[in-house]
Amino acid sequence: MASERSDSQSTREVYDAIAEHYGDRHSGISNPYRKLERFVPSAGRYALDVGCGPGRDTLQLAKHFDRVLGLDVSENMVSLARQAAFSPNIEFRRLDILDLDDGPFDFIWANAILHHLNPDELQRCFDVFSKCSSDACSIAITVRTDIKHGFDDEYPGHPRLYFGYSADELAALAENIGCSVTFQEEQKTSRKAWLFVLLSKG
């Protein structure tokens, strides 16, 4: 995120440091995308991948949309994405979602990213979603819920800060921007718990 925000600056530094390892570990389509791909429109004009990482899901979105924009706060992640997920209809930017001024987007994919935003940032992020989305936009979100507020230890020496958000909290933010929850699902593994939410506008 933007450099003046200390929590987000730390998140950027962590993902810059672990980018190569992360890319190796998370190659291929993400499990959240496989769960929610049935909701991705068969065709559309413009899609947004927030926190695109190495571009694994961005490339899948490019099969459905005329244009796809992949954003990540980490320059190293964006560099990996540009190398690994090339398609003529994809653009990657190192950009804070809170600084985005683009659109309108017909589909927004925010996988494993919004839980790194503090409550004020998350509110502002939803405001950006509202401003940058088309009248019929769908927004697909996945967040980790087993860490309510704290750090993980998945990458030793590079703890990532999390803010755990519930389905009710996301639904309230969605309502504030004229969206409703049309699908939600929780999944638990041996180490993590995830919440999948699909929001629809209009």
C-alpha cells in the first residue's frame, strides 16, 4: 500500500521479500479461484485483480475479459507477474488499491488481500470499489479468518499482518456501497480458515 501508511508499508516490504518463494509455492490457479470461477462472467469488458501476486488468477480472468488490470503493492510480485502471466489483454501495475482511479470494472477479484487492510483502509477500499465498478459489477472476495488481528509465521522472518473480518462485517461494508452478498462459504484446513464472499451491485 502507499508508503505513508506504516501497516501497509510493512506488508509491501514483506511481499517484496518473499515474492520469489511465494511465486514458487503458489503456482497455478488458486483454490479460491477454482471455487468461485463458476461465478466469473463468461465474457466481459474489464476486470480487476486486486493483490494479483504472481498473476496466476489474472491470467485466468484474461480468458473471460477484453481487458484485465492486475494490481499489487509489491514491485517484486508485479515483476514476477509480468514474466509469468503474459497476455496482450493484461496490464500489471504496482499500485495501492486505495490510489486506483480507473474503470469501470465489470468484475473485481480480491483474493487473500483485504485481510491486510486495517478497518479504515478497508472502508476506503470499498469506496474505491464503488467508484470504479460498473452498474452490474460483481466483487469476489476471499479473506483469512483464523487470525483476528496479528501476524502469521508462514514465512520465517517475514511475518504478515492480518485483520480478521467476518461475513457480517463485509456484508455491512457492501451494503454501504449498494451491494449485496449473493454467495458466501467458509473453509477450514489444518492451519487456516477462509471466508469466500461474492457481492453483486445493482
